[in-house]
Amino acid sequence: MLDLIAGPTNPSPRAWEDPARWWSRLSEATAHLPAPVAIIDADALRHNALDMLVRAGGIPIRVASKSVRVRAVLDAVLKLPGYRGILAFTLGEALWLAETHDDVVVGYPSVDRAGIARLGQDEIAASRITLMIDDPAHLDLIDAVAAPGRRAEIRVAIDADASWRSSALGHIGVRRSPLYTAADVARFARTIARRDGFRLVGLQMYEAQIAGQGDDAGTDAPLIRFAQARSREDLLRRRTEIATAISDIAPLEFLNGGGTGSLEFTGSDESVTEATAGSGLLGGHLFDGYRSFQPAPASAFAFDVVRRPAADIVTVLGGGWIASGPSVASRQPRAVWPAGLRTLAREAAGEVQTPLQGRAARSMSIGDRVWFRHAKSGEPAERIDAYQLVSGDEVVDELPTYRGEGKAFL
């Protein structure tokens, strides 16, 4: 059983800082298991979870389930003081999680008519789940599935655009909500307030251009820092204006911001009542490029060498567990042990096989194990049935993923 409240079992609380010992230990602990094998290290996960609380500066953290997709991890993290609620990624997932959790916000709009019908007919689920909306059409669709008076009251939250609109650089951030200004949000809030069968309870503004973009890697780092600094200034002003504009329209339960990469900033914004984070728990390699923090590699996966096509190249079976986002090198899994292996530019990480080149390959044999870190965190759970929970030098439990529990939401 995964327990993050108990003290560390590893004799060195930062054992991952000795890569040779860290990865060799994982190879030994999982040697009896066939590849691909995926692990979660209990001590590294505990370190990341507690470090994120410190970085958030005291505001509660809502766990982004998309970045975990393992119920045992969600449950263990939410038992830690300072974590509160789940940000789900689909309504189907939210209905499932709400069977055991009483605060689940769906982070993206849903047009799942069957799910909406289930929600409207289940008073308990409706009291536990909040739907994300940013368009009157979302309200119309819900009413078309089940009219007010014939269903439970639906809790909703407004998703407002947290990107930075630069006169010189254009749109900096992700394309999410069409609602940008305080006037936009207030107008929509009034629309919700006038509609029977809905209750506005929250606001979300996710600053992806800060939370999901490293500021300490590559030649673009100075420009990234400039854009993030300007974006922070804009967000501090705009979130305050939005919070003020809707304060007289509906008493909100939460104003959500953040992401793993921006917890310090989110915690300093007095208009925000909670942050969302998830990827930092398992510590994908995308976060190696941030100046303000360095998560432990709490999760990893390994493949076995099946070919030696050249003296300095080995090929593992599998490997192409790609992270969401643009199809660039930073989204590929990274071979981390043995040290010095790299993917080939013309092949990269393949679904069935991945060639790796480097000096270490010269001394490797067929059957040897190569460890990888994922760029983010949640996506590997769609490839495996369970993570092996490692504590100290041994596997102590097996943690089913959503897939391992027979669930596939996207």
C-alpha cells in the first residue's frame, strides 16, 4: 500500500542524485519482471509531493489526474494535508472518481451526452462534480440532454483564457477559452446566473505558457523568461479584475490557477484560492529545464535490448511513449541509463523498436535493460497495466493504472 505520510525508507533521502546507484538499484529490483516494466519510487514521489506544497506557498493543490492516471497515487497524495480535490480530464473519468472522492472538477468542457444524463440523474455525483464551460452552447447542450427540473442542479466553473496577448509576439500560450477580459467573464457569469438548473461555483485560469515551458534550457531561454515575466504581470492584473467582476454575481468556491511549473507564482497571486498540479509528482524530464525547482525522477520505465545493429548501437523493443504537445525532441522519452545513449535523428523513439547510439552501447549485450524517463507523466499509464512500487531496494506493491482497471477515457 502506498503511504506518503510515513517517513522515508531509503537511507539517502536524495538517492537519485547518484545515478549509477539509483538506476542500478531499479534494475536489480525489477530483474525478475519482463520488459516493458514501469516503476514509481515511493521516496521520490513523497519528496516531489512535499516539495510542491512548499512551492505553492500554502494554497491547496488540486491534483491533475491526467498527469497521474493511477488511483492509488491520487488517493495517497490526497491524504497529505495541503492537497484537496481532483482536476479530471473527462466526464466519464469524473463520474468514476466521484464514487470515492467528493470534489472532482472536470478540467475541460464535455459534450458527453450519456455522461451528462448520468450526472443529471445522480444527486450524489452532481454534488461532487463540477463541469468546465466557456460558452452558452455548453449550457444549451446540457439542457437539451435533461431540462432543468428534470435533473439535478449542475455545478459549473468558467474557464478563462490565461494566455498573454503580446502586440509584438502575438498569442503566447495555449488556445483554450474564448473568454479573456473581465467583461467577457462577467457577461458569461450573468448568463449562467440567469439559467435555471445551474450553479456557478468556480473559475479556472491555467497559465500554460508559464507552467509548461522551461525557462532554463536552449538558446530561447532569455526570450522565454521575458515573455513569462510579462505574462505574470498581465495575469496578476487580469485575474484580480476578473475575480472582482464576478464577486457580486456568484459566490465562488474556488479560483484555480497554476501548474507544476508555476506553483510559486500561483501561490503568490492573492486572487487565486487553489493551484492545480500533477506532472511534478512523477517528475517527467520536461521539468529538468526549470530554474526554480528540480523534481526527483519518481517514475521511469525500462525496455530490453533485442538487437545490436552496429558496434555503438543497441535496439530496445518498444520505446515510443510520446508526450502530448508538439512533435519535437523534448516530447520524446529520454534514455537515462546506461548514461550517454541517445536516439537516432531519423528514427527517434519507435512504437515497436528504438535504436540507441552511444559509447555505452559498445559494452551492452542482448537482454540488457535500458531505463527511460517520460517527458511528462500521465501518458505512460495508457501503455501499461500497472506500475511497480519500489521502496528501498525492492518492489513492495503493484499499482494498477486506469488501463489496468479496464478504463480508457481518451
